[in-house]
Amino acid sequence: QVQLVESGGGLVMPGGSLRLSCATSGFGFRHYVMSWYRQAPGKERELIAEIGSGNPWKNYGADAKGRFTISRDNAKNSLYLQMNNLKPEDTAVYYCSVFLDTRRVWGQGTQVTVSS
């Protein structure tokens, strides 16, 4: 059974940092592109960052460039998102995701709230 479990969200002040983690199981993690998405209230889910397998390339959405860093540890089957200089508009539920064969699989999400 494929499982994606996010952690590391919380309440942070503007300008602060958070590191999100995604523990995975049930599939060959090292072979798949992994992604972080987020969904703010009243908005569509959007791609924040993605990372390739092997010698991984990285791709960032416009809002993440220069502030967020995606990384992976294939030995631990884990995905990470380091978020710096957080802004109130980064407030959202953040999801770890993988596209497996014919379907996209999602974690349950972790809430990030940026507020003073």
C-alpha cells in the first residue's frame, strides 16, 4: 500500500522558516519524480516544486524560486521542502505527491500558517 505522510507544518512568523518532510512507503521511491503542492483556502492546488529521481533535476514554481529548496533522501524514502523567508501568502496546506503509473497519489497534507 502506497503511503505518503507529511510532517513539519505549523505556525510561523513572516520571514521565518520551516522544513517539511514526507515519509513514503509502498513503492520504489528512488525511481520516481516527487512533488510538493499546496492549496490555499479558496484556491486551486498548485505545484510548488518537483525533483527527479537518480541524479535529480529540480523545478520550482514562481512563488518558490529563491526561497524554497526541495530535496530527497533515497536511502530514507523521504522528501523534504526547506522553506525560508515565509510570507503570509504562503499559508496553505502542503501536500507531498507522486504520479504512479496511471494515477497521482497524495499525502494527507500538513498545514502551514504564516502570521504575526
